[in-house]
Amino acid sequence: MKTKTISKFVLILITLLILGGSSFAGKTIKDTAATIREAIQQQVKHPGYIKVRDNLCCADILFTVTNDGKLLVKRITTDNEALSDYIKQQFSEISFSKLGSPMNQYYRIKLSFRLI
């Protein structure tokens, strides 16, 4: 009887440790992604010199954060070459010196610019 009780207790303890550890890791990744997204949204504004069709221009960007905190653009999907160059230039100015983990992960963000 005592063995069953101890076994149940150990099983519950292991389950709680696994669930607690995975939820902590998830928050770290989500917080990091939110920090990166916020910095990009503050840095990359609509460039007034780029002409867009129908007053809307979109870009889908795939990038990583290197060990030294720089954003390294892997791919930009857009129909506007000037916008692509502008995004590369803006991303090169963003740095995360105290980002922590996870580094060298792929991140994807979609930016939309509309002329008003």
C-alpha cells in the first residue's frame, strides 16, 4: 500500500516538473519573439520615398539573430525591390546585445506599409 502511494507521488511530481519546465521554456521563446517584433516595429517605418501600387506594400521577412545580437536577413519576399533594400538597411541597424536565448533561431515577420 505504501509503495503505491509513493509511486503515485513520484509520478505526479515528475509530471509537474515536465509541465512546469516546458511552460517556462515557452514563455522565454514567446517573450524573445515579442521583444524582437516590438523593436522591428519601432525601427522600420514606411519610407516616404518608396512608391507603392494601390497605396499598399507588403514584405515577408525571414531572419535570424546572430550570437552578437545582429539581425541577419535570410529572405525577403516582396514585389518592391526598393522596399527590400530599405528593410535590409534597417535590419542592419537593429541590435540585441542583451537578448539572451534563443539565438540563431529563425524568425518570420510580415510588414505592411500603407500610404495615407
